[in-house]
Amino acid sequence: MAPEENSDNAQQEDRLADRRVRIFAIASRNYCSCLLLIVASATAWSQQAPASDVPANRALARLMEGNDRYAQAKEQHPDETLARRKELEGGQHPFAVILSCADSRVPPELIFDQGLGDLFVIRVAGNIVDDDVLGSIEYAVEHLQTKLILVLGHEKCGAVSAAVEGAKEPGHLQSLLSALQPSVEASRNLPGDKIHNCVLANARRVARQIRESEPILKGFGQKQGVEVVAADYALDSGKVTVLEEAHPHP
Ligand SMILES: [Zn+2]
């Protein structure tokens, strides 16, 4: 084969790998519809990598080690190489699901110092769940065998602040604020910072919703060792604090 042909083939493979990585590694809310289209294809199922063998407790430790590096500005930026991209061509087996706010200051791959294929990330303002979010989590747990689900609230969350202040917003924003209302009620009478209290109550409540979600996730704790953990991110220190230890499903 001529050198030119080799080079063309290599570039074509690179482009193909790049496209697959982008589709499978970024599961933000904005890409949800794209993800579910892929999920619907039979070929996608058959291309999944072997089951993840990272148990929930080790996954949590790996996240916290990465966050320690980030908070100390000693990041290693793992899994960002061309070789990693190639490795992921055949499928993904992320070791943790992160449900975080869409806030631009809280990007999970950065604050946990992780790379391509490591985290299955779902982002939505206020880190709340609806059927689409639960469906994405079910996909990761059921088909990628991911064992840890971490719900990440954060300081000075705009969505939570608006909900606590009882803001009335036009359009779809109001439905998001309504979804946060149970967390506002749960934290209303707590002493201290009302917004941060609500952030913490919301992360815990959403973690509970995921644990108790029927018919898929509720059974996965006992059967598969899946754990759901709530956590809080501090904007100033960059530290993530686990709000409760890994909690078995009921
Ligand atoms: Zn937020």
C-alpha cells in the first residue's frame, strides 16, 4: 500500500474514533437526545466494552484522589492521549456516573481530574432528575455496569438560589424551579445559609430519588453493588465533600 494511502486510512480512522469518543464520552443533558438515539441502535449494544470491574468504594476513592489533585493544582490529566482515544473505540466502561449542575464552574472531568471514558456525566441545572436523566443513569448502570453514582451539588448554585428566593421565571425555567421546590421545603427551617442548606438538601434528596427509582435502579443496589452518594463542591477551595457514605439501596 502506498504511503499516501496509509496516511489517508490513518486519518480516516482518527476521524472515526474521534466521532465515537465524542458521542459516547460526553453524556451531558444537551447531548441526551443524541445519546438515546445511539442507545436505540442494536449495533451500539453489541459494541460495549466488557463490564467495569471497579466497585463503588474504589470508584469513590478514585474520584476523591482526583479531586485532591485538582484542589491542590497538581492535576495529572489522565486518559487524554491519542492512545486512550483509540482504546475507547471499541466501547466505554466509565467507573462512575456523575450527576452535576450545568454551572460552568463545576465541570466533573476537571474537578475530579479524570479523562476520556472515565466518567459518565449528566448535567442539568440544579442537578435534578427527571425521566430522561433517570434513563441515562439506568443506561450506565445496566449496560455499562458502572457501580457508583455521585450526585454533585455546589456552592452558590444559581438554580437553587432562584428556587429559594421564590423567583418566578418564564418558559421552561419555571418547571426547573418547581422541581427544586421539595428541597426548598426540606431545608426551609434549618439554621444558617438558606441557599447552601438547600444545595445540600437537594443533593441528598436527588440521591434518594435515584436509589428508590423503580423499576430499574431500586433493585441494582443489592443485586449489583451499585451505590448512590451525595456530595457538595466548594467553589473557593475546589474541594468536593461527600455528604453521606455510600448507601446501600433499600
Ligand atoms: Zn448550579
